[in-house]
Amino acid sequence: MKNTVPMTLTRRGLGGLAAGVGVALALSACGGSPLATPSTSAPSGSADGGSLVVGSADFPESQVIAEIYVGALNAAGLTATSKPNIGSREIYFKAVQDGSVDLVPDYSGNLLSYVDTEATEVSAEDVFKALPGKLPDGLAVLEPAKAESKDAMVVTKATAEKYQLKSIEDLAKVCKDFTMAAPATFETRAYGFPGLKANYGCELKGLQPFNDGGGNLTLQALLEDKVQVADIYTTTPSIADNDLVVLEDPKNNFKAQQVLPLVKEAKMTDKAKEALNNVSKILTTDDLINLNRAVSGDQKQAPKDAAAAWLKDKGIVK
């Protein structure tokens, strides 16, 4: 079994409301200031006037997608720059609201849960339909990508075989004996401990908190049986690399999580919308897995470089 240790992918705790001002400040300190100078160079001048600043969350996948957006916008004749690593959703959502950035890549289900903690929609279509009516004035979402990236309950192949686990329903029978690796916020998120209990009657023995979004600490704890189940991002390459088993979720505890742009509506010209929607038409889940591998593997690339290669491969940039 290959032990692949990916670069930290910390989307994990982004799915709900902030736990408090202290948490937000801590995340801001770790993720960088939203007022930091944009880092990606862009062509001088813009065909439509003004420039667009594309923010990203504090994990590599978000940063790669943001750089893809920047490249696509520049290829369309606009001027776009990136402001990476802003922080958690609690921080980057406010940055779009106050105009610190003009758009960020987001995930449909967790975004819906953030703006409506009581939302019941779970399918991709229903989640996307619900979003426009829940967003505050001035914000909008553009077309979602085919690419989906969501939380999953993951076990080792040995654990799956030992306990005959194929789904979270199967896991419920042994939950009381299992310790889970996940962000500390998983204990209170709607899709975390509360959702597992409500949907499956699964009450885990305990939580070992790791805020690396299924990164190396989570992976090592799972492989060494220090925990028996982990919350790992479905587009994390280490799932396939280590022959891990993603448990099925027949009751949709985890909402659909399509990638889509969250935008400042007033800054979106028709040309900008067209460029971003074109990315969404092309971007797939397999693309995300490969992009994550590119920025986390042995030959680790910078998010900007991985994005540039993808844009060229898809014919968006010549």
C-alpha cells in the first residue's frame, strides 16, 4: 500500500457559521489577511474596464480553482488577479460582501448551509435552485461545474472488510467503538455528529480533531488505526493511493457540493460571466483529483502552475 501524504487540504471546517469572533481571528491569522496584495500578475488594461480580484480559501484546491478563474478571465481579455489564502468561508464570504475580492470559488451545499442553517435541500439541482433566494443582496452564484468535492466518511480497506462496511448505515452498527478524525467543528456541524446521529443513529466513541482537511495527520492516524474512520475530502488523491474505502451515504447526510463561483454581482460583466461559466462547463471531479495530486504529490506544483497547465490542456489559454 502506498502511503501518500497530501499537502494540507483544509476545506473541512468551512461548512457552517463561525463559532465566534476568536475563531475567525485565528483563522485570519493562519490564512493571511484578506487585505493582502493580490499575487497573480495580469495583463495591463481590461477590455471592459476595471479589474477583478479572485479570492480563495485557505487550502490548495480552492487556490487552484481561483487561479483557473484568473487565467480564464485574462484569456477572455479582462484583467484579473488573485488574492489567495484568505481563510475560511466565514472570512472570504465577508470579503466578497465588502468588495475586498470580487469572487471566490465555493461549494454549493456548504455555501447553502452557511447562508441557511436550516436548509433541507441535498441534491445538486435542489441546492443550486435554493441558493439565489438565500444569498444576501449584492451576491450571486454562477453556473455550477460538473466537478463535485464533498466530505466523506472514509475507512481503511482492512476496517471495511473486518466489519463489513459499505455504507454509513453499516457503520452505525459499530459507531460506538469507533473514534473519528475530523476538524473540531465536525462535532457541531449539521452534517457532522448531529447529522450522523439524526440520519443514521450513529453515535461515535469520540473525535480526534485534525484541522488538515484529510491531510497527512488525518491520513497517518487512519492508517495507523489511531482512529477508525475519517472525514476526508472526496477529491483527495490519497483515497485511491492508499486503497481507502469511501462509505456510501444513502440518506444524503452530506449535501451535493458542486464547485461554483460566488460573485459580487455588480462586478460581473457578461464577458466575465461567460468566461467563468465556460470553466464550469469543462471542470470535472477527475480534474480536481488530478489538480490536487499536482499540488500535493512528489513533484509538487504551485497552484498557479497547475492551473496554467489545466487551462492550456483544455484550450482556454493558447
